[in-house]
Amino acid sequence: MTEMRTLKVALLGCGNVGAQVARILIEDADALAARTGARLELGGIAVRNVNAPRDVDLPQELFTTDADTLVKDADLVIELMGGIEPARTLILSALRNGACVVTGNKALLAQDGPTLYEEADKAGVQLSYEAAVAGAIPILRPIRDSLSGDRITRVLGIVNGTTNFILDQMDSTGAQFADALAEAQRLGYAEADPTADVEGHDAAAKAAILASLSFHTRFALENVHCEGITKVSAADIAAAKDAGFVIKLLAIAEKLTDAEGKEGVSVRVHPTLLPREHPLAAVRGAFNAVFVEAENAGELMFYGQGAGGTPTASAVLGDLVSAARRLVLGGPGRTETTTGHVPALPIDAAVTSYYIGLDVADQPGVLARIAQLFAEHGVSIEIMRQTIHRDAESKTESAELRIVTHRASEAALAATVEAVKGLDVINSVTSVLRVEGV
Amino acid sequence: MTEMRTLKVALLGCGNVGAQVARILIEDADALAARTGARLELGGIAVRNVNAPRDVDLPQELFTTDADTLVKDADLVIELMGGIEPARTLILSALRNGACVVTGNKALLAQDGPTLYEEADKAGVQLSYEAAVAGAIPILRPIRDSLSGDRITRVLGIVNGTTNFILDQMDSTGAQFADALAEAQRLGYAEADPTADVEGHDAAAKAAILASLSFHTRFALENVHCEGITKVSAADIAAAKDAGFVIKLLAIAEKLTDAEGKEGVSVRVHPTLLPREHPLAAVRGAFNAVFVEAENAGELMFYGQGAGGTPTASAVLGDLVSAARRLVLGGPGRTETTTGHVPALPIDAAVTSYYIGLDVADQPGVLARIAQLFAEHGVSIEIMRQTIHRDAESKTESAELRIVTHRASEAALAATVEAVKGLDVINSVTSVLRVEGV
């Protein structure tokens, strides 16, 4: 038996994912060697404070604050520090040294991915980042490789566990957003500063990555229209529930063709109504799922744990084993193709269905006037339902009108809503939400 | 711009999948070239009868009966003839010529996979077969690559659309097996001779492939314990429904550790009760889904269309593009690892929960005697429910006893059932079904 080659692994960062990656590298060393054909030797773990407490008991001598030296000496670099710098500089330095890089840094990829991909191409090494989207769920490799002979038309993802947990709480308990957020924070599903999650920024970074791989074109964070869940009210959820829908924060990337036949991709994150029987509607709590539609494959769904140290470490290790196998067997790094050249569309060009809640005067002819206005703006109504609330004591009446439209462009919808607001029979527009899956 | 290389593709077989593969190769030639870096030229389609009617209108000059010559001339060979011979000889010949092979032939892989894998290894070329399991769903590549740094502990798959459709019909309409089968045949979901589907043979071949990739050990068809759905009665389905379960035909591969700590893998196909809230329970009709449990990743599910010409063609094309990219970029073929060396366990060693239906005498002490007997055989009861049926006219009474056990070995369960049959208070054992997901 020939002696097995050793590959040096540098780990940058030792948070909840990094600590589990280090544990698995040590505990499963033999199995990993059997699968890659090389021993993966953890050369060191770069951290800011070598004495900080860790989730896992790891040999103290592995820790160092000198990330630069660690990277210079490595065949494989795992970056799990997060943030833009120094992660960006360290990854570029690793790639230039000919090391393969595995990262879970969605913010960096969404902001400056192209620079990293080009550097990896130039060096002929592999840059992989399965852990950056939907934690443990194998989604990037299936999109990049398994569906490489197909044309993806649409991706709908529940890719943020925090917001999914909050919306799920609101749906099942009737809680308001603030109370559900507090509960999520108490249980550790939301951070003290929840902005990145609840404002949709985290999901937007993942949407940019999913769109780039799905449509063979590099999309950046600025191409993603982003709305969070802070304005979703208990009343919205209740009304959606009543109409057979559930509200989810979706990352959406879909190909659209305009009237002249020009193709573009709409990439966006926003609260979305889904029919309760849609496969994504059943994705509860901190779980993630990505629903993919392709011309030939039809509908596919990938489901699993979207966060957590151990699940996300599984995705990191999968990338690491793949990169190590390639180093052992030889051959160039695998990169995604970028020959799609489809433009990112502004949110105005997005086409979807809408749910509109209106507080209207209860008088004859109101429905007809509103329906007429929608028709004039080219927005076709699928469902219109009026509920009259009678207050027995004050003897006042109010009417609530709920409309679900057929698919229409955002621009047409926005113009319709503006016009509706101008009607004297309208007290207020209580909600405008997008609908998918109908 | 340098001139693009051309790769010659030989297609063997032109059934419903083959015809779609040919169509896509022709229609999407430019997109496929952009993604692979080479033009994929369909050199010919080998069929038995060049004048047979096809699902798709294809250039007549592509058809040939001379598969040998076609294969000799090809860089990439797609085998979609099915059956053992001549598919086996043609694939081996292609691999020896240095061609990459893509196949969807589960029967051949399950029966003689190791011969093919070894030939591919020897020639340093790629043999891929994503289309062989669960049609369009990317499942083999995620198991082989994405989860390569994790330890899979269990795979549960709904991998046969015909039986899933039949069981779904029985569940929703209360139909007997024979009637649901007739309906499936009428709608084209079941073949005139449904044996391979309803007896579980098709699912067993897929179980062997899933087990081999999941546990890094080559399992053959003879390692798979196989029971079909022909004995599942409307009464079984009704009783399962009443208890909150649904009956699915599952392909199962799971790692077990015996009392001495020795590891083995149980690979089996049988009708299985699943709680209605289990993610697999919602997989309806002709859809497929594979549920994977891994030590670090936790629970994952992959869902999509399990059959059909166009969806399955998507999986074939994904493999083809991957193989073509490798030929363009250079580097050795990717094969699965077989360093697991875990033994296949006989069905007696399988450990699961059971549902047992008993027709018993309605007299005091019966429940206690049965419970005592279970305990003596080391099988622990989780739920025991008795229903008394009183026939008003004949004034007779019968008692139906339904038991769900905790996890126990097949051997212990079989011994328990034998002993129960010997009790004088037992009229008959009406059903014994395995339960997963509790």
C-alpha cells in the first residue's frame, strides 16, 4: 500500500459552525481520509481571541491569531469568519497561493463574488460555498451540476430560518410581529440585533447566489429587490389564513420574458402568500426549503435544516471532501458557467399575483367601481370577497374587501393601488401582499 | 475566439426518455455548448426498428440498428435501452473505448453494477446514472458529493410512482388494490404487466443503488429484502388512516449496530406505515421523494417527478453535461468510494416499529395475556387499542385489537406473532405492517 498524501487544512473562524467543522475533521479523520484518498490535517484555527470559550473542546495548540501564516501554508482553506474583511483578503490570498477555498460567507459572495470567482478561475482552483445558502441542504451543487442540462425557470426559497420561525409563530398563535420576534430571541432563533434577518438582507444575499447559479449570470446584491417582514401584521396573517394562504418570506429568482420577447431575471425577497397546499407552505420553524422549477425536470424541492453549527458543518465538509478529491486526482477546479448574460430586472418588471385588503364604504356599487378600476389598469381580478362588520353597540358598519388578482406586473399593480386610493369610497388600503404558487 | 471542440454523442434507445433526450440535444444545442465548452453532436440513435413511431419528431437519418459502430465512434454514450443485454455489452465496450457513459438502467446497475464501475475506474472515465433513481430528482449526486463529509444513517425513499399512485388511490377512495391497479393502468401510470412495480422489484433495484452510494459499499439486488404492495388491503389502509398513518411503499437503507457494536446495513423494500405528519406522507400520486438522515446534516428531503420522459431526460442531460465538462477540462472521472465495507444484514436483523391487527375473542383478560406475550419476547408495546363490533341482529360480538410496537428486531417480532397465533383467544392475525417515522 502506498503512503497516503497529507493535505493541510486551515480553518478561519471558530464560531458555532467552525467549531463543529474542527470537531468533525478530528473525530472523523479516518473516514474522511478513506473518502478523499488523503489525510486532511487541521493545521490550525485562526481566531481573534485564542482564549475565548468554544462550543466544542478543541486542542488549545490549534488556535492562532496569525491567519496570514496559516493560509500561506494550506492546501485547503475553510473561511467561516463572516463579514467582508479580513475574510476577503484572506480568501484572495489563499486562491493566489493555489489553495482550494470553502466558504459559507454569503454576504461576501453577494457583495464581491465575481472578484473571488475570477481569482479562482485564474488559479485553476476550486471555490465552493454550499454552506452559504440553506445550511445543510445540498442545493447549490444540484443547481450547478444536476440541472446543468436543463433550463431553470424559477426558484422559490425559504432560506432564512429566523423569519420563518417568526412567521410560523404568528400563524399558529396569532401573535403580532414584535411578540413573535421577542419569542424567537428568547429561544435563540433570532439575534439581539435581528435587522439582517427580519429586514430580509440575509435572504437577499442568498437570492443573489441562487439566481447567479440558476441563470448562469452573475447577480449582485444591488440586483435584489428586498422587503423584510417587519410590516407583516397579525391581521395580514389572519386574513391570509382565512383565505387558505400562509405568509412566508421567499427569496425568488425567476426568468421573465417581456412583450418583445426579451428575457430578464427578477430577483427579489418579500413576504409572499402561498396556498396552504403548496409544498413550501408546510416548511415550519427553523427549517429551510428551496423549490426549483425547470423546463424539463418540472417541480423539485430540497428540504432540510437551514442553520445550526452541525448541519451547516455538513455542507462545509461536503465541499472540503470534493475539493480534496480533486487535489488528489488532479484536474481543474469546477466553476459555474456565466454564459447566460440575462439582465436583472427592476422590481417594476416583476410579474406575480397580489392580495389586496381594502377598508371600503358599505354602499351599493362600490365593488363594481373597484373592479372597473382594476380592469382599466389591466389587472385582472381572480377572487373578490367582501365581509361586512356590524358593530351592534355603535350601530356602525364597515366593509372589508379582499382581492386576489391574476398575474400582473408590479408597475400595473402599483398604478392600480394608487388609483384605488383616490376613490372616495375607499377608507384605506390595509395591505398589499404578493402571492406565489397559485 | 478559439474554435469549439465537438464531442460525439451516441444515444442507445429511443423510448419516452430517449426521445426527449434527443429532442433536447438538438433544440438546446447552443445552451449546452455554452455550458460545457464543447458542441455535443448527436451522432446517431440506435434502435431495434428504425421505422417505429416516436414520441418526438426526429431526423430519420439519425436512426440506426448498428449500435456497435455508433458506440465505437462516440465520446459520450447515453444508454436508455433498459434490460440487461445488449445494454451491458455496449456499455462495457464504450467504457473500454474511453467514452463516458450515462445510463438510467437501474436493473443492470443493481444486478451487475460492480463490473461496470470497475471498468469505468480502469479506463479513468465517468459512468453516471442519476436518471436510474427517482427520475428528475437530483439525489445520487447530493448523496455522493454533497454529503461526502457526513455519515448517512438512513435513507427512506418513495421511488416508485406506480405503487405510490395506487396506494394514494386506495387511501383517498377506499378502493381495493385490484381496483386501484386497474385505474392506474387505465390512466397509464401502470403497465399492462405491473409485476416489476407492484412486487417492489423496481424499488429494490433503486434501494440497492441508494444503499451503495450512502454507505460507500456495493450492495446488490440479492442484498435487498423485497415485499410488494399486492397484499395491502383496503382494510389495512383504513385501519392505518384511522390511527393517523398512511401506507407507502418505501425503499429503506439504514445503518444498524448490533449488541456487540458491529455495524451493518439493512436494505429493504416493503409497505410501511408513516405518520400523516411525516414529510414523506404528503408525497402524492406519481411524485417521488427521498428522505435522508445524516449524523451532522440531520433530516433532508428531495422531492420531484420520479418518472416521465421529459423529467428523466433532465437527469440524463445533467450527467451528460458534467461528463462533457470533464472531457473538455481534463481530469479523471469521478467515481463513488467503496471504502465503507459494511455488511448487508438479513431481514431478520432489521429493527423497526410494527403495526399488528388482531381479531380476538371479546373476553376479560385477553389484553393482559397478549401484552404479557409481547413482553416475554422483548417487544415493547407503544399503543394498544381495542374496538368491539356488536352485530345487533346476530347478537354476536367480535373484538379488533390494534397494536403499534416500539422498535424491535424482525426476528423478535416474527417470534412474537407466531406465539400470538398460538393463543386460544386469537381468531386471526389480520395484518402485520412495519412502521417508520415515529
